[in-house]
Amino acid sequence: MRTSKQLFQQKMKKPSNLDSLGTNELIGKAGFVEFVDVGFPYFSPIGQRIKTNLEDLISDTCENNGFIKIQLPSIHRKELVQRNGKYDQFREEFIDVKKNYVLLSTSEEYFLELARQGLDSYSQLPIKLFEIGNAI
């Protein structure tokens, strides 16, 4: 039986069809990420390190350009999603959580809610916010 280190080293060999691989195939062949199921990635230790370094680079770049990093929840109050008609339009794709909440992959509703509550005048614009999160 091979160890996890041996399996990882085997994956790190240069594939013979390197030029014909797309980026998503290449990161899988290189052993950076594997998908447990469609849309559910498992990042290897080096894949996690690369992902973290990319997130840090993006965060530093955004913050150096005046953006403020925030983190918002994936579970939203259903009324926020219903207010703009998104719930009725995409109801089949949302996961209802309890009676008054819905699980979403993005946080536009909370971004809009933050802006609605905190802005009193156009002179406060533009606001620069960003979020780095998982869509799963």
C-alpha cells in the first residue's frame, strides 16, 4: 500500500498531454485539488497553500486600492431575497433553511442592505467593498 506522500508525488509528474489540458484539468492532474463530488473541492496541502496565497494577494491589492474587506453569511433572510424578486425567479435553485431563511452562494442582498442602511447621500459614494469566500 502506498503512502499519501507517494500518491501525491505520483500526481506531481508532468502529464504527457500538458498542452491540451484546460486549467481546471491541469490543477486536478497536478494534485492541487480533487473534487469529492461536482462542486465540492478538496484542496491538497499545497493546493490550500496556493489558494491562501492567491486570496492574500487579492486582498492586499484590493486594500491598497481603498477597498474594505467584509465577510457576509451564506444564509440570508428570505425577505431580503424576496424584496428584489430574486426568490420567485430562482426559487428552484435556492435551498430553504427553516421557515424564514435561504442558502445562497453569493451575498449581493447583504451588500445592498449594508448600502441601503448606511448611505444617506450620494456624496458618500463610491463605496468599495469586497469579499473572498467559498461558494459552497
